[in-house]
Amino acid sequence: MKKEILRRNSAQRNIILEELKKTKSHPTADSLFKTVRRRVPSISFGTVYRNLNFLRNQGQILELTCGRYSCRYDGNIQNHYHFFCFRCQKLFDLDQPVLNNLDNKVSRNLRAVVKYHRIDFYGYCGECKKGGD
């Protein structure tokens, strides 16, 4: 029964997706829950979390892992790069062209078919770099 409920397109899921697509901050499940709760006061954290997993599995959102830090979510599913700041823990989209020739090179070297790649950068953002290692 639970799987059947998740397959239906629900109003709650649509709100979760709308809120995620509206932001570029790459929220955690908890911060997205707080945002969604303003629109749907009765929604539970479990409902938000299950729907994030469903949306990720359906390819409608990205789940971004930042090492030992909490997972973040991205409503922009187009191939793009990210930068994670160790100090403030902000996750930024990078305005860099995707290296499509890298896909072709790896495909040739492995004799495989590469559909896309993800590259994430880690360090200290412009505001935090003064105190970086």
C-alpha cells in the first residue's frame, strides 16, 4: 500500500518539488521540511523525506552528498557542477560549462557509454577563504 501511495502524484509532493525548484540554496531535508511546512502545516518530516527519495529515484531531483556533511537536494537536474564550502557549509552551483568532451574521452577509454558525469569541488568560499587552511 505504501508504494502505491508514493506512485500517485500528490499535492504534497508537488509542493515539495515546487519549493525545491524555487531555491538555489540546495537545502537539507530538514530545512526543506521547514519551508514546506509553511504551506502545509500538517505535513510530517517523514512525508517530506519519503517524497524526496521518490523524486530522486524518479530522476526529478538530485541528491547531493557532501562528504560527512548532510545530504542536500537540488531541483535543477541539468548537468552542472557544485562547490561546497567546508566552513559555512554552503553549496553553490558553478557557472562553468560542462566538459562534454570528458564524457567522450572516458567512453572511448572504457569502451563504455557515459551518459553524464558529476564533479564537485570542495574548499573555502570567497567569504570564508581568509580563515581557510
